[in-house]
Amino acid sequence: MQATNLPNDAKAGPTKPEVRAVLARKLALGPDDHFVEVGSCTGAVTIEAARRAGRVTALERKSERVEATRANLDANEYGADVRLVNAEAPERLPDDGDVVFLGGSRNYERVLDDAVAAGYDRIVMNVSRLEVAGEAARAFRDRDLLDEVLCLQMATGYDLAGATSFDADNPVYMLVGEPGSSEEPGPSEKPGDSE
């Protein structure tokens, strides 16, 4: 996997590389996809999506973060046509997108409604607060979107007195959905079981 350079700070941490690796798998982007990111922040997800999708639209409400995304894009190689938009979603959410990623929880219910109405194929949302994760899971279910929920917990090793100790990152809750995909497991089926 190609490294992502993020020399420009956005006063908010980027999505961690390990979380981006799982996210890339769940987004399942291909060269014909129009990927839309809501809340680009540093541009970490934007950059990695621009290496897989044909088109990328990144929305960010804070102008200084749009500039950080632009500068970080310039520090990386990618092949997609990328459009940066300074707007608060769902304003200016493209109606021809295929996959949308919500990197934050601001206005997420309105974004979900607009994405469903526009016919997006896949919707993925990362959440760092437990209460918001529960509310978001309910919002995905209410819209018949919820396919999968993951809790990602990473810890990074460091040297401590000649041995290895770990610094743990806060957990990230990832909600993955496709319109019409909400299905509750049957009585003999446990979540995660598959043939």
C-alpha cells in the first residue's frame, strides 16, 4: 500500500492509517466510482480514495481544512479527478455519487437522507463517540441502510524500559450500509456468521 503524506495539519487528527485500511476495504472503490467525502479535514481519506476511484468530491465546511486537504493532495500521487468543495453537507452533496463517506457526525441524518434520495450505492460513516454511534446505528436502520457495524481499537507499541508497552487510540465505530441491506440475523444466525 502506498504511503500517504500529510505534511499539512488541519488542527484535527486524520483518520488513522489502520482505520483507513479497513475503510478502503468497506468502501470497495473502483475506477468507475464517484466517491464523495463529507468532512475531508486533512484529506487523508480523500487522497487514498483518489488512488482508487475515478472521481472524488470532498466537502469540508472549514476553509482552513479545505486548504489543508488541497496542500496534502499536492504532496501525494493519485489518479482521480478531485474536486474540493467548501460547504457544509448536505449542501452541494453531488447527486451523481456512488459511494459516500461521512468522516464526522454533523448533519449526518440529512446527509443520509440526501444520499439515499440520490441513489448512492454505499454509505460508510466513522464515529468516535459512543452515544453518537448508537444514534447513527438507529438512523442507518431507520433508513434500511445498516449492513455492518465495526468497533476498531488500535494500540501502538513503544519501548518502555527495554520492553514493549502500548498506547491505545480511542475506538472508532464504523457503520457500513447499502440501501435496502438492513437485515436482522435469524434466530440461529449470529452476527458475523456467514457461509
